Amino acid sequence: MSDDDVPVPDAVPAAGLPRGIVQRDEGVFLDLSLAPAQLRDAVEQLFQSGQLLAGLDYGLFLLTLFHAPAPRAAPKGDALLRIAVRVAPFPPQRRALYKQVKIRGDSAEFYFEALPADADGQVPARREFDELVADLWCKGVHYGIDGVAVRAILGSGKAERITVARALPPQPGRDARLAEVSQGIHRDDAPRERSDGRLDLLSFKNRFPQVKKHARLLRLLPGAPGLPGYDLAGKLLPPPAPLELDLATVAGAARPSSISAMATSSWPPRLVT
């Protein structure tokens, strides 16, 4: 909510705020000694009580409530993070300006139409980003508001339907794979270079690849996990598990010693993990 357009309401007493939310003269803070789930519960209580966070840093808000790994303790002083300017009331007449929200699967849309004048001919103050955050939260949209797009449309004053929030899909990781560690397992018909720098057109660099016994050919690179996503309700979406690779299906069974004695010294190659 813009400090220039909205009067500063009276500060909410600290005793009236949910545990985890602290209001001081310099702003509103989240208590980082609590788990992110506990902070989300505190925000839920605050918004459902008819209040909002004015001057909200929404990017930091999302990082703290959803992406923080665990409770933190500050080395000195309080483990507090400034998240907003103040706690402000969100009266029903202002909440009525956000009835145009439509949730469609993994996204939420809002039609920013012109605000009608009231019975006295007065046009209400424009919609505010912080109000939209509180209203969407109460409607189940806890994650993924596009702050840049919403603030842009609010500043332009245009009548337009836009997507105001999107779910974050999980990002897949990396499947396990084999990487070559030998340079001599591929055929190379390029002319061989002599010691004097001339090319011998009658010989080749590696016309018939030969693999020496116990030579290292391939290395197993293990899979790496992906990154989780979040739906609009803030529910964690786990990434798909990376595919693993069984070396036995690639290397095959070992040859008997009798057969190995008959074969060339190139058998058997050795895979390394």
C-alpha cells in the first residue's frame, strides 16, 4: 500500500498480533526463530482477522514463508526480519473491490475494471497491491503472485484482465548417465601425424580401436535431485525422482578366464564408478 495515497492507521498493539509477527516503530517483523509453517499460520490469522501488511516486501515474504529451510537463531539480539511497514485494517468495503478474482487450476486471474462511483459520486481510492495479497490469501492463494505485473496494471489504471498469480512447477533434476573417460574407444580415420609434423596418409590415428585390459572406459555420473515447486495454496510439489542407472545392465557378465585367454589383451574393459 502506497504511503502517499493511504493515511497511516493507528499501530496495532503487539498483544493483538499472532505469535510470530512483531510490530515496532520501525516496521513489522517476522520472528525467524519459528518454522516457516508457523509463520504461515501467523499470517493466516492476521489476514483472516481483517488486517493486512501495508508496505509489504512480497519477494522477501515468499522467501521467508516458503523457501526458508528451518528456524534460524540470530547470533546477537532478536532473530527478526522486517517484512512490512505496518499492520493496517482491511475493512469490508475495501475487500469488496476484489470480487473479480477467478482461480483456474494453476493460475488466478483478476479483471482490473474501472472503479464505480459511490452514491455520493465519489470514486473510491484505487486498488492496492497489499490489499490484493491479503484478499487472495483469504481465498486460498498463498503463493505465486506476480508482483511486477500487478503493480504495473495498478499504476497504469487500465481496465484489463491479467493473471495475477501462478503456481511454481517443480524443476526436474538430472538423470544418472555414463560419461566417457577414454579417448581411444572411437574409430578415427584421420591421417596419423609423424614426429616431424607431416601426415602419413597410409596410416590412421585409430582405424581399429583397441581396448587394453582393465582400461577405464566409462564413469557413472549419479543422478541429481530437482527442485520442488508450490501450488497456489502453498502446498509443496515434489520434483520427479531422477532415473538411476544400473551398471550391470551396461557392462554385462564377466567372460570366463578360458575365453579371455583366447581373446586379445583388450578384454575385458573395466567400468569405474
